[in-house]
Amino acid sequence: MRFIQWLYYMPEMTVKELGPEADDVEIEGKIAELPTPRAVSTRYGQKRIVTVVFEDDTGSIDLTLWEEEIDAIEEGAEVQITGAYVREWADDIQLNIGRDGNIEAK
């Protein structure tokens, strides 16, 4: 059974390794900056969104958080993110947590 688990183990990535189309990202790091969330209108109604600075030993990247994700973390927290993806936005890359993804404080 251990061999099978090893075959399916997806190693964590670092910020430096992230590219504009990375999918199914698993990464650990720190929330370096947590600005005040802003309200946006979506087809699902008014939602809170914030772009935080996520960093690890190799660099930093903007990370977009919505609603409950915002409440799950605080500035300076060490976090683990799973099920994330990277997309290009305004000539920069940005980390996003997918529908089945998760962020939790370590």
C-alpha cells in the first residue's frame, strides 16, 4: 500500500516553480500581507474578495481569496493550500484556490 501512495504523491511546489497555467497546485507558505477585503457584485450577489501576498522561501505571488477563505486566515499565518491554480491577470501571474481547493492555517 505504501508504494501505491508514493506513486500518487504530488510533491508541493514552490512559488518560484509556478507558471501561468499551473493546475492542481499544492503549496505551503505564509500570508505576508492581508489588505482589507472589498465587495464585488457577482451573478451570485455581493461577495467579499481580497488579494493577499503569499510567500515562501523562493518568492511571493498574489493570491485571491473569497468569502470563507478570507475568514480562514490572518496576516502572518503559515498556511497550506491545495487544489489551487495559476492564471495570468493584468500582465502578472496570480494564484487562485479552485472550487475543490482548500486553504488552512498550519
